[in-house]
Amino acid sequence: MTIVEHLAHRELTLVTGKGGVGKSVVAAALGRLLADGGHDTLLLEVDPRETLHELTDTPPSGGEVVRVSSHLRLQHVPPREVIEATVRDHLKVDLLVKRVTGSPVFAHFVEAAPGIDSLAVLGHAWRIHEGMGGRSLAGVDTIVLDAPASGHGLSMLGAPAAVAEVIDSGPFGEMAGRLRGFVADPARLALVVVTHAEEMPVTETLELVAGLGARLDRSPDLVVVNGVYPEYESHGLPEAAARLWRERRRMNERELARLTRYWKGPLAVVPLLALDRGPALVAEISRHLAGVPAPDPEAAHAR
Ligand SMILES: Nc1ncnc2c1ncn2[C@@H]1O[C@H](COP(=O)(O)OP(=O)(O)O)[C@@H](O)[C@H]1O
Ligand SMILES: [Mg+2]
């Protein structure tokens, strides 16, 4: 089985990684591969700034659901809006919702309570699968979430438990209780970690793998090492540039070796490509992800 078929059977694939490593291009590539396989896929973006539409060649979503192709939809929802939707589900009466979400106490609560953002985003995905996403999101089989840069994978997945600990009733308490099981279940939620083959990102990826094992008893479904320098072939560059290229390549190889000493699960290595940000880059990255084998259900990776 390929990683794409594996992800197709999950309700949500969370794509995490530090800002700038290629999280959005990988999320877009996975969305495209899933849709090409005939699965009705939603590509979901929750960063305050909207960028995924540039990768799918569609107009900005502005909160609306945009159709990319016959099996691919795209939605950008600012975190604040998914938080309000959670309150709306619970209170049902619009006037009350306005009074609650408009109050300074609520604003303070949202800013102060760690994990509310992450909880609401996970809740948005959960509600879509429960058929509560409205007509424009009906029939979604699987969701790919381009996680916010601030939402480190572990803090995002730990959010339901963290919130449940401090709030046990009301819209967020109830949501936290429901989502606890959802994030812990590898059959429902998949995790893709994107990194560069550089010292800091590799160290952080290994820490994330260890933390996931220790705290949630699970491991990533896929690690993507993006932007790896290709082998230098005589490109006619000046010697200084050629040397720099070879050094970057050696550094990438060294860090990749360090990663794979500990990480034995599914791995995709995507080269640095001479393409601008856009659909052509996404298409090329898709090709590097397509053939990766699914996780071995028997193996306990990197523990
Ligand atoms: N494999 C690659 N080859 C060349 N450029 C890439 C590659 N992956 C990402 N990029 C570029 O790097 C930048 C950051 O990618 P992006 O997906 O927006 O990162 P993130 O979402 O993690 O912040 C973008 O300009 C993108 O076009
Ligand atoms: Mg991004």
C-alpha cells in the first residue's frame, strides 16, 4: 500500500513543521494526490494569512469553500472563525453567540487558554465529518490540514487533553472530550512531519517523534525531508558557488543520515527544485511523494 492510499483512509491528515520548510507545498501535493486517487478531499488552511490558493491556482477562499478540481476543495478559515463556530454550535441562538464572542471576557479567554485555537481547528475537521460543515463541505472523505506554523505537532495533538484538564463543560469542554479519542486514534488522524535536512530542524523532528511516542503513544505516518540539495553535477558555476553547493549537499546528507538512524518509518526525500512557488512545484513534489510505502502496521518506529 502507498502512503497516499493509507492517508485516504484517515479522516484527517495533519501536516506540521516549522515555518518555511515547505509545509504548505507538501499539504497541497498530498491534497492533489488524494484527489487524483478519486477521494473527495478538502485542503484546509488556518494560518491567519491565506497562501494555499496560490499553489492551487484558485482565487482566495476568504472562508468560502473553493473548488480546485472534481475531487479537490480548498478552504481557508482564520482560527478566530473556527472558535466562533464552536460556540455557535453549542449556543444555537445567534444573538447569544454575538454576545459571548463579542465580549472582552471571551477575547481574553481565547488568548489566555492554551490550545483553544488548535482545539477549534481540530473541531472544525471533526464537524465536517459529522456532516455539520454545511452543503459546501458535504461528501468530504478526507481532510488535509496545513497546520498553523505556531501549532507545533505535539501541542496541536495534545490540545484536547490539555483543554479537557482545565475545562470540563461548555462548548470547549465538550469539544475537548470528544476530540481526545479522535487525535489518539491512528486509524482516524494521520500526522505528516515536514523538515529540512539541517541540524536544528532534524533535532526538532527527532524530539517530536520522541514526544509523540512518550505522550501520545504514536508516531508520524510520514516524514518528508524537503529541499535537499541535489548532487552537484558540472553546471558550469564559478568554483566558489560550486563549492558552496557541494558543502550544502554534504550537510544535507549528514543530517539525513542522522535522521534515519533514529527514524525508521516512512520517509520521502524531496530535492530542492528550480521552480517558483506555484502549481508546477506542487506537481513535481507530488511525484516524489506518490510512491512512498505506507507505514508498516507491525513496526513501532523509532522508540
Ligand atoms: N522542494 C522545493 N524546491 C524549491 N522550492 C521549494 C521547495 N519546497 C518549498 N519551496 C519553496 O519554499 C518556500 C516555503 O514553502 P512553503 O510551503 O510556503 O513553506 P511553509 O508552509 O512551511 O512555510 C516557498 O517559496 C516554496 O515555493
Ligand atoms: Mg505555509
